[in-house]
Amino acid sequence: MARVVVLTDNLEIIVAEGDNLGERCHESNSSITFGCFAAQCGYCRIHVVDGMQSLSAMEEDERSLLEEEEIAGGFRLACQCRVLGDVTIEILDST
């Protein structure tokens, strides 16, 4: 099991390793916004505060939607992340 801390919502979610981060945040009533669950809209953009190494590797669909500066700054799309260990995130306002 892994622990996902959502600082934005003062929320802690316990997930199974390999679970989709976006799905678990959505099911836990976090403030995250989704539009597609398929790396097409970018609404589920998050900032990984701690534990980037505890998320699955970024694939091309996700990489093509994020700017290089965002990637370097620790941003990911929650819908594309599999949780491999403890992680702390902030949810960004998509409006």
C-alpha cells in the first residue's frame, strides 16, 4: 500500500501500488478536475511536491501536453500516473 497526500485538500489517501492516481483522487472527493482521463485536456495537472520517483514514468501522451518548464518543475497529469510508493501532491486550479 502507498500513501497519497493531497496538500490542497488536506487529504490522505491509501492506495494499492499500481493504482491510477487520478482515479483514486477522484474517488476520494478531492478538488481535482477531470475532463477526459486520457491525457488530452490537461485539467488534471498536478504539482508533485515529494515522491516523483514513486510515480510511473511519463509517457509521450503526457509529455506532449506539458511544457518542458512544467515537466522540469515537477508537474504531471494525474490521469497518467500510477502510484508506486508514497507521494505528496498539490492540485492546480484548471480555470
